[in-house]
Amino acid sequence: MSTQRTNVGSAAPWEKVVGYSRLVRVGPMIWVTGTTAFLPEGGHAGDGDAYAQAVQVLVNIERALAEVDATLEHVVRTRMFLTELSRDRDAVGRAHGERFSKIRPATSMLGISALYEPWMLVEIEADAYVG
């Protein structure tokens, strides 16, 4: 039995170097890789502002899902990684809640020591199911 696999990339320069895709869909399952606050036109959102970064991250996740005909409503799990958990948890939680309060996926919020670039305060992964 063969299941169709779809890989969706982004403009991130390190995708090919590291060897990953922005999103992978296999059958009804979708995995969105750790996503940060990059802007489609270049640069990034929210210098020093975790809420603004989280909002942009969720927009980027939503945009990636749309590439495979899915929406945030299909998301069943998210993982939030924060470099300053005690400082930014409420702001990132608020941004997440604004998008997911009715969907209510399973989620985790973790404090980590650093992300790929020093300006990155938050990174979010999402898993979705399109049945």
C-alpha cells in the first residue's frame, strides 16, 4: 500500500543544508516543523516582542497548512518553545489562545536555552489530522 508524501518548503536558507521541510503530509497526517517569526517578504516580526513573534509564527503555520488544503482547525497538537519562559509565557500563551481557543489542541510549552538565531524568542511546531 502506497501513501502519498508531500513535502512543502519555505524560503528558509538552511532547509536544504539541514535537510528538512517546512511541512510534511503523509495521508491524513501533517507535521509542521518548528516555525519562527520570519516574514514572507524577508526579515522577521517582533524584535524583542514574544507576543508579536508568536502571532507571526501562527500566521506562518496557517500559511504552510494552506499549501496542503488544511487549516488551523485541523491542528491536534502544538509545541511551543520559549527562550525566556518565565518572562514570555503569558504573551505567547495569549497569542496561542487567540488562534486556538475554540480548537483546543493538545499542547506543550517548554523553556529552552536558545533558538537558531539570537532574535528568536519563540518557535512553534504543529501536528494536524485531515480525516
